Amino acid sequence: MNYNWNLMIFFQPNPLGTGTYLDTLLSGLVVTLETALLAWFIALVTGAVVGVMRTLPSQRANWVGFAYVEFFRNIPILVQLFLWFFVLPEFLPKSAGLWLKHLPNAPFWTAAIGIGFFMSARIAVQLQAGISSLPRGQRQAATALGLTTVQGYRYVLLPIAFRIILPPLTSEFLSTIKNTSVAITIGLLELTGEARSMQEFSFQVFEAFTAATILYLLVNVVVVIGMRVLERYVAIPGYVTGK
């Protein structure tokens, strides 16, 4: 198969008049990063709460955390986005449903929230493993110091647990970035969506998706390097070994 690469296509104006095709891909990259960062914030906050619930002595809290994780972890992310975007408005009162349907930039908010909740279940499991790996003496020492349960988690258990699970958290953040590509199915023009748009307008399919692949790889490399630097900076001797 002979294919004539046309790398100059990136510098040709796109049909929408918003710049070149390269500008189109870069704007999609910005949307990808914005979606991933908001989803990651939701995932970290929600996952931390659920992860703590799964380690509390309360049986009720354990069951709530277990149900949350099993629900969001076992439903494919694509199905969850469809449920959030197409199904949820139909189950709400008419006024609330119409508000959701006409929400400005609804695909962006749906993707960020849906991916955030999906990833939060994974982070909850990671955090539970990190807390469970700590010696029992850590919790006992917090109790001996007169700390409440909340204070014990805040000042003793969570700071160490998050440092222990930093390497797997890096993988989860990378997965969050890659999962934003699924949002094309609900109309979000992130990097994959813009690459597909470029391919449809210019018929340069290999150039469009090769460029998108390179941009994804560059972002992932930056994230991995940044997280490794952070891992070395917060490493605790005996718990985390910087490499």
C-alpha cells in the first residue's frame, strides 16, 4: 500500500475559518486536558471519601463504600456517559430535565462528571489498599495521642497512604486522560473528536490520527515525568522508594 503523506495539511486553513488544522487539534487537546483535570479532581475527592468509608469500623459505611465501588466500577464508561447524558434528564422533573438538556457545554460537564465518578471507584480501591497496608500501630498511635477518627485519618493515615499509592495514581491519571476520548460519543470535540473532524474535512486520516497519537504521547510523557519528580519529593523512607 502506497500512501502519500501530506504533512502540510496541518498548516492549511480549516473549513470553519477558525485557523489551521493544527489549531483545530490543539484546541481539542485543550478540551481534553480541561476535561481530564476536572474529572481527576472529582475522582480524587470522591474516591478519597469512598476509600475512607471502606476502611472505617462502621459496617454501614463499609457497605455504602462497597456498593458505590461495585456500581461505578462494573458499568462500562461508555454506558455511564450515555446514562448521564441521555437517560438522566428523562427521569428528572420536566423543568430540571430541560435545564440539563439546554445546559451550556453540556457534553463537557457530562464527560467530566461521568469520567470522574467512574475513576473515583478505582481510586477508592487504591486508597483502601494504601490505608490497609499501613501498620496497625499507626492507627493506634493516633488514638493514643487523643486524635479523633477524622483527625487520625487527616493527620496520620491519609498523608502516608496517598504517598504509598502515588505510583498507581499516576496510572489512574493517565487512564483519565485517555478516557476523555470516549466523550466523542456524546458530542464533545476533544482531541479525538477534532482529529476525526479533520479527517472528515480533509480526508487525511493517517495524518490526523497520527498527530493525535503524538499529542497523547507527549501529554502522557509529561505527566509521568512530573509524577516521578513528585514521588521522589514526597517519598517516605521505608514506605516509598524513589527510583
